[in-house]
Amino acid sequence: MRRIRVGFIGAGGIAGLHASKLSTIPEVEVVSVADVVYDKARSFSEKYGGKPYNDWREMYKSEKLDAVWICIPPYAHTDEVEEAAERGIHVFIEKPIALTLEKAEDMRRAVEESGVISWVGYHFRQAYSIRRCKSILSESGPVGVVLGRWWGGIVGDPKHWWWRRELSGGQIVEQATHIFDLARFLVGDVSRVYTELTKSMLTDIPDLTIEDAAATVLRFKNGAIGVITNTCGANPQAHKVEMDIVARRAHIEIRGTKKATIYRIDGVEDITSLNDPYLDEDLKFIKAIKGEGESEVPISEGVKTLKLTLAALEAYEKTLPIKID
């Protein structure tokens, strides 16, 4: 059995999560990790294996990689995707894939022209509960209303990149992107958006330069309408990551990646997901590399969801609805 040789760019929490999942897949070998903070790369390698580097370019030159997991903040992306594609290295990249559409399109072109396999880490798509809801929606007639929520708290401390809009893109782009992507996955692409955002609750935290609340109205191409709200000011006991969808013959309630309820004329179906969506996306990506399937979330999907979230911000800045091609 040929082992898939894997490298990591970034040695933070999400990289460790993926490495822990990959460690359960016999045909995978973590051979290297690169992080600008060398001590983090070294600690990662001690736990998950592989040679530590503080420069991913040096890692690319020195290691024969089959695939790379790119797990760095959105502001830190340079040309690691493009160089991987040039070298024939398959790319798993965490969301959001970039802070600008121009950069995202450069990534997409490089991947598609090279023929390498790509996968974007929208793990909600792998939850059994959500996949069951998608199946039900395919036979439930047209969708009328979508309501999504990402109500959470502040990530990290004042030194964390997440606090600063120029580094994270804000909560819509970096975090609520999961809900925007879920709306696309379940209901379809969006033709028009309008957004209002504010920093009205957390005014006593001047270092926080992202929105603390926002509401985005979506018009889907199939005629459905939706509203997605997000906040980083929610009480820790009342965090909500969820979506409600009303279709002609079904009403669906999704609660995170574990629970869903489907209401239909012939009864109610409660679903509890027992699968691990992170493991499933990593395993499916490995299988795609081996020719045992195709990528379910190629980088083109990451471009589309980024385009939607950036359009939401543009709509706020221009105080106008923004059409999405």
C-alpha cells in the first residue's frame, strides 16, 4: 500500500485537528509541517510526526509531498496554493481561502490548470444530519424562506488576528462563512444581497475592529429569500449556529452539525449525526487523491462562497443591493 505523503502549512489549532484525524487513516503519513513560528512547527511535529520548517517554500523544495493541508489565517495567504499546484501537490485549504476575490481566482486557476485535486474545509457539508436535509429538500418542492444564524463570541485575545478586519475580513468572511456556504449547499446560489452591519454592543473594546452584529438579506437564483444574522456578542450560554428552511413540502431545522428536525405532512423526523465531519472530509480528500472518488468541495466552491460574503460587505459599504454574477 502506497502511503500518501502529507505536509502542513500552519501549525495552529485547526491544523492539529486535521492531523489528529489523518493519524487514524493508515495510508497517510505526515512528513512535514511549516509555521512562521518555528517552535509551533516543532511542537506539532513532536505530536503528529514530520520534519518541522519555518518556511513552507523550503518545505516544498525539500519534501516529496502528495498533498498539503493549508491551515493559515486568511491574511497570510501568498502563493502557497499556486506553488503547490505547479509541483503537482494536491491542496486541502481551510476557509476562507483568501481575503480578496482576485487572490481566490488566482488559486482556482492554478489548481484547475494543473489538474491537482483541491478541497475547501467547509466541514458542515459532511454532517449526516445536513446531508439528510439536502436529500429531503431535493424532493420537497421549491424553497421559500431561509433563516441562518451564527451567534457566538470573540475569538482569542486582543493580539489575535481575528479581532482585526484587515487580517480576518470580519466575522461574515471568516466565521459566518460556514452559514453562507451552507445556504448555497442546501438551497442554491444567490443572485443578490444586501447587508447592514454594526459595532454597537462591544464599543468598550476598541481593539476589536470587526462588526459585532450583522444581518444579510439574500435573494436566491431559484426565487427563495433568506436572512443570515451573525454576532460575536452573544452570551456564551446562548451561542447559536443554525439554519431554518421552509420548503413547499418540508420545514427543516438544523442545529449545528449534530441535530436536525424535518417536519413534513406525514410526520416529524429527528436526526442526530454520529459521524465526524472533519474526519469524513479528510478521508474523502485522501480517497480522491487515490482515484476512489472526486472532490465534493473543490476550490471553485470556496471562490463562490467568498464572492458571496465579499458581496455582502460591499452591499453595506455602498448601502445598495449587490448583484452576484
